[in-house]
Amino acid sequence: MKHATLSRFASLAASAALALSLAACGSTSRSTYSAAVSNDTAAFSSQDAGDYEYYSAESAAAGEGSSFSSDDLTSSMLDPSTVESSRKIVYNASVRMETTDYDTTRAALQEAVTAANGYLESTDQGGSKDSGSRYTYYTARIPAENYRSFLTAAGEAGNVTSLNESAQDITAEYVDVEARLKALNDQRDRLNALADKAETTADLLEIESQLSDVQYQLESYTGQMRLMDNQVRYSTVDISLQEVQVLTPTATTFGEKFVEAVTSGWRGFVDGAEDLILVVVYLWPVVLIVLAILLVARPALKRRKARRAEKKQAKLAAKAAAVQAQPAEPAKPDDTVK
């Protein structure tokens, strides 16, 4: 009996020892995997930091933080053919034009866009042909290599009254996004490798969550990269075309300015006279009504004026008669006569 009891206790002790051993093994395996993930993540972060520093140094070597002088802004910088190919420059321009031949100038601008292998991003037209006040607003996207030639062709299509240009260097921002994309791609590859080694469902779900975050960032930075590439490849040119009767003067010498002043003064006088005549013509119904009222009211006004004059004369006559009707006062005796 005593031997049987000892055997039962020995079996229970062995079972408990086996259970504890299995639990310890599972815990050790879990801890080992978690440590592997942590170490790999730490190693990845360290490598990412190294990659980022490398790309940042490359950015600095490419000219990060550099600036252009005012001479460059008005000369070579605004010509993409004179800029280093490693730079990422965004060119924009705003052109104001006027023309007396609206249809011809508009067609010439569209041909210039086509010849430069560009396209019209937006078009806005309005105004009246009868009044000669038509206008068109274009937003053209022109390949950077044809930017300068397009502006020259557009300037020859009409009379340019103003031209504003800008050049934005986005090299540093571009290299930064490029480095982040490389780092995120490396992180995705590492996470995929860890997912192949995952032993439990919980570990796999954790890796998939991290992969989802990485994929979201990859798509965001990829969109930014595509946008910057498009801005660099295609310059944006805003064009404002206005139909006018007379072009804006562009004289430079005193003689030319004097002639234009005389011509502009006479033109202003003629335009004012024409406007006055047009106002009278536009208001002819009102003018006729006013004339009719004056014709009808004039006799009545004359009669009223005559009656007022008669009343005034009657009052004066009555006053004079009253004065004459008053008796003369007797003379007072002179006290000095005795």
C-alpha cells in the first residue's frame, strides 16, 4: 500500500515537471523570437539612419541650401539648358499679352504650345466680339527643355505687357524623399523576410501591421516623388490674352514718347466725343420725353409768369391809389408870428 502511494506521487511529480518544462520551452521560444524582431528592427533603424545620412550628404554635395544671385534670376537660371542636370528646378512664368487681331494671336499661341510638345492644362474665355473685349486665360504645361523657346514664340504672337518668371530649386526636398523611399523599401523587404520566419499567428499579425504602415508611407512618398518629377519635367506658364483696339505704347526715346502723347491725347478726345454721342443715342427716349414735357409746360409757365406780373402790378396800383386818397394834413400855425 505504501509502495503504491509512493508510485502515485512519483507519477504526479513527473507530470508536473513535464508541464513546467514545456511551458518554459514555449516561453523561451517566444522570448527568443521577440528578441530577434527587436534586434532586427534596431539593426534596420541603424542602417536606415546610415542610409539617410548618406543621402543627406549627397544632397549637400548637390548644392542643398545654395541660393542664386539676382543676376542668375534674370539670366541663365531661368533657362533650363544652362542648369546642371542633377538639379531639380521648377520653372514658372506669367505672361500678360494684348492684341488687335484676337483670333490670329490665339491661334498662334496654341500652335506655339503644340510646337513645344506641351499641352493646355486649362482655358478660360470670355468677352464680346462686337465690343472688341474678348479675353483668354491659358495655363500651359511646357517641357522644361522647350521653356525658353516657347516664351520667345509666345512673345512674338502678340504685344507682351508684362512677364514674370520664377525658378524654385527643390533638389534637397527631392533627394530627401528619394532617401526615405529607399529606406522604406529596405524596411519592407526585412519585414517580409521576418514574416516568412514567423512561428505564431500573433507574430505574423504584428508583422503585417507594420507592413501596412510601411506600405502607406511608400505610397505617400511615391506620390510626392511623381508630383515633383512632373513639376520639374513640365514648366507652368500662365498666359493672359486681352483684345484691345489700340496696343499699349512701348516708346523709349523722348521723340517717340512725345508723338505717342499727342496721338494718345487726340485719341482720348475722339473716344470721349464718341462716348458722349453714344450716351445721347442710348438715352434718346429720355431726351424725347424731356423735350415733350418742356414743350407742354412752357405755355403754362408763361401764363403763370404773366399772372404773377399782373398781380404784382395790381398791388402796386392799389397802393398808389391809397396814398393819393389820404387827406392832406393842415398846416400848423407859426408860433413866431403874432
